[in-house]
Amino acid sequence: MDIIREIIEAAGHREDFRIVHFNVLGNHLHLINEADNEVRLARGMQGLMVRLARRINKHLGRTGTFFRERYHARALRTPREVRNAVRYVLLNGRHHAAERGQRLARTWIDPYSSALWFDGWSEPIRTDVPWLRRLLRRARPTAAPTTWLLTIGWRRHGLLGIDEVPG
């Protein structure tokens, strides 16, 4: 996970391509990006995927293709779409736990996401758990959003509850 965080931090803070939110799952990533245009998005994603493949392959002692498929992009155009996407990405662990019939603790934060650095929670995150305090000592791996939709627009539909379960 440290490798992925480092690469997101290195690749996702460009002026023309920014990674704003992420969630790492078993076999794929969910990202919310800002890019100046489709070409910048494609180049930013290509750079990210190359860096990830090289570092993870090296870490695993393997070579060859790491990503089977190209990324799937969907433009978010309304405040509601953005809120739903941010909710889905940051709270994806709750979604999958609910599918398995599990209920996570109300204060649970996904350690494989950028949720800890998100500033749109409806209540403060409890950071009395040692692993959360360790993570908070690190720099924020994601870029701060710059677009109206990701900074202000989505908030018109309410801040996110830390215990919401995305559909």
C-alpha cells in the first residue's frame, strides 16, 4: 500500500492532471481525477499505470504486463454525480462489507483510501487509533481539488457521513 500511495503522490500532483481521491481494492483502483482535457487525462493515467506496474512488478519480483485493461473514465458533470462518486470511492469498503452481510464500526475509515485526508466529512474523524495517527504524520498523497464541482459544488447536497454505505 505504501508503494501505491507514493506513486499517487508522485504522479497525481501535476498542474494538468491531479489525483484527488483514491481507493485501492484487491484487483483494481478507484480514482477521482481532475484533468485539463481528455489528452491530459490519458497521459496522466498512462504515466500512473506505468509507474505502478514498474514498482509493483519490482516489489513482487516479476515482469510483464501488470494491468490487463485500460482505465475506464467517466466525466462527472453535476454536483450530485460528484458527491455520489466521492462517496462511492471513499466509502467503497463499507459497500463491499454490506454486500457480504457485515456491518463495520461507525467510525471505521478505509486504510486503503484517501478518506483520512478528505475534508468533507460531516463529523471529525477519530484519530485515536495508532495506525491512523501514523498515516496522518505522512503528507497527503492526493492533490487538493481545484474545480468548482470538487471543491464546492458537491457540498450543496450535504457533507458525507463517515458511516454512509454507498449503493
